[in-house]
Amino acid sequence: MKLTGDAKGMEELKYFHGNEGKKEYLRLILNEAKTNTNFKTEFKDRTNTERYSLVYNPVTSEFLVEKL
């Protein structure tokens, strides 16, 4: 799995991965991006102040993080 895009957004996803209580939330975000018809989902950072979009490319299996 390759992750590119906004540095702060990628930091948040890494934080979710490293935090035992947030791993399930990370799995939900990734699965939602993979299964939505537009291959896109939105999430907020750990303080609920910044919003990000996670876009999945099914051809390359890459994720792109964009700040909203």
C-alpha cells in the first residue's frame, strides 16, 4: 500500500495506526475509500479541527491524502 499527498494528513493516518484505540477507525477509513463508488472518503484529524480526503486508486492500489 502506497500513501501520498498532504504531509499532515499522512501524519494523522500514521498516528491512527500507532494508537491502539484508533486502529479500527483507520481500518474503517481505508475500507470505506476502497468500497465507495467514487473511491473517496473524508476524515478528521485527532483534534477534529482539520478535514482530509482519502482517495483510493484501484488501478495502482495507492491512496492519496488531500486537505479539504
